[in-house]
Amino acid sequence: MTACSQGHPLLPEAQFCSKCGEAVDGLAKPIAHPAPAASDVEAQSRRGPRLPVLLLGGLALLGLIATIFYFVAAGRETQLRGVAVLFDSGEDPAITGSWDECEGTGGYSDFGAGMNISLTDREGDIVGTGSVENITEARLTEIVEMDRIATDAGNVLIGIDATDRTAAEDELRSLLKLTEGTTCMLYFSAEVEESDYYSVELASRGALDYSMQEMTESAWILSISLGD
């Protein structure tokens, strides 16, 4: 690009400067573009290319996120739910109380609301504890839903036939009332840490062992039975 004697840029083939009006008449001269200062070149050299730095920073951030996710996932908990059922059809059943307030007697006096439920891993470390309570009217809806989930998973929790929720609750209530005195069914739940193996124990009645796969396939819903 060329310029007049005042340094104003001129358009190609211009005869006069559009800024000052000076006639070109051969006065036009190339505009010099100063070379970058040595300090600018040195500074750019010190900075180096930015893209590799950004890539490294992004990878470091992804590594940090993955690490955080690992430790969070390693400590996550799952809820285990189920029913504990005591059967005693002998001449003098060791069961007392109505269906929604039942408990064991005699040799089963430790069976009832408030008894302990615990889960341990292969090393015997506790990975879960929970609570046991009587099944009440307020709990029927959840028990029915648990039975449906267990059935869909290919397991049997109670075996309710009705598909309508209200009808299913009526069926469960009738079953519990019909078996009063010979059967005591309780509800339990526990928050469980992730492990590849679980040993589940109610009170001090001996443990039942499950793998992680078995727990998953059961949809984390179990039925534990005692008595005859």
C-alpha cells in the first residue's frame, strides 16, 4: 500500500489524498510496516505454544474428576429391603400378638420389632446395619411394591396374585390375618456399602451369604425365614 507525504494511506490509482487533498503526482510512497521489537519476539518465545498447555490442563482436570468419582463411588450405599418370617405351626406356637404387632416367644423371643440386622463382608467387617419393624397398614403399599419388584426379578417374596394395588393390599392383609398365631412377618431395611460378598444376619440366628451378583439379581429385596 502507498501513502502521501503526510503518511495517509492512498487507494490504488488515486490522484489525490482523501485525507489532506495532496496531489499524488508520484509522491506516493510505500507504507513501512515496522518489524516486531526484539522484546516482543523474546516474550513470545518464552510463552511458547498455548495449545499443548491447554491440553495438559484439560487432561489434569479430567484426571481429578475421575479420582473424585472413584472415591465417591467406592463409598456409595444401597438400600436392602425385605421381610423376615417366623413360622411355627406346632401345638403350642412360639408366636404371639396380632399380624401387625406379632413377635416370637420361648425359643424365638429374640424375634420381633427392634431386633438387629447386620451385614458383613468376607473379612467380617460390618458393611451395613438396619432396622426391623412390624408390618402395619402404613407399610402395606411398600410391601406390595416390593413383592412386584421381586416377582419381576424372578424371585418370590410373598407371592401376591392380585395386580391392582388396592386388591394386592387387601390380599396381603387377609393373608397376614389368616396366619395370625402361626406366622409372624416383619419388615426390614438396611443401608449397605458396596462389597463383592455379603453375610446377612438377623439377631443371632445365623448368617445367610450372598454375592454381589445375587443381591443385584434379587433387586436388593430378600425374604428370610425361620422356624418350620
